[in-house]
Amino acid sequence: MLRWILTCIQVFSSLFIVGLVLLQRGKGADAGAGFGAGASGTVFGARGATTALSRATAVFAAIFMINSLALAYLGSSTTRPEEAPKTILDQAALPPPKPAPAGGATTAPVTPPPAQTSAPAQTSAPAQTPAPAPAPAPAPAPK
């Protein structure tokens, strides 16, 4: 819940910063004053909107920075020890998990079918034995 609130604050503060920066006049705006474009600066008074917009931009920038640090802290901290972050190398070093027994509810070990001990008498086709299950590939050793 806190992460959602901080993310919303982050989005709104970034949009306000973008809007405030677009409202401010650039350094090259004074060159246009000689051609009659300086009349728009009188709306905010003699000093113009520079102080109000720059202060608002600074406030939203501070909110954005503090909020970024809070989101980074929440993203890096874990609440439970079993949820500790693992790297790919840590997972590769672990043995592969054992497959669950067929049937789900039984815990008895699964035994392979018995092998035929006697050869069939005078058949034209050789007896087919079930192919053994492929062995799992060994995990690569960590470097």
C-alpha cells in the first residue's frame, strides 16, 4: 500500500516538474524582448514568474528526490528472510528439485516395473523393454 502511494506521488511530482520547466522562460527568451515579445512578462509583475516558478520547481524536485530514495529503500529491503534475493549463480549451485511422486497424495516411493528375466520363446520381434528415464544434467559449478 505504501509503495503504491509513493509511486503515485512520484508520477505526479515528475509531471509537475515537467510542466513547471516548460512554463519557465529560457535564457534565450530575452532576445525576443527587443522585437515586442516582452509584454507577456508583465502578467506576473516586474520580476516576472521566475521566482515563483523556480521555487515551485525546487520544491517538487526535492519531493521527487526524497520520494526516489524512499522507493529505492522499499525496493531493496526484504520483509522475510526466506525472500532473500538470490542470484542466478546461487540458484545454479543448488541441486535440482526432486520431482513430485505420481498420484499426488501418496508418499510411497515409485518403483519401476520389474524387468523381464526370461526371453520369450521363438518370437519374430525382439522384446521391448521400457527405456530408462534420462538422468538430470549436473548443475554447473560456480566460478
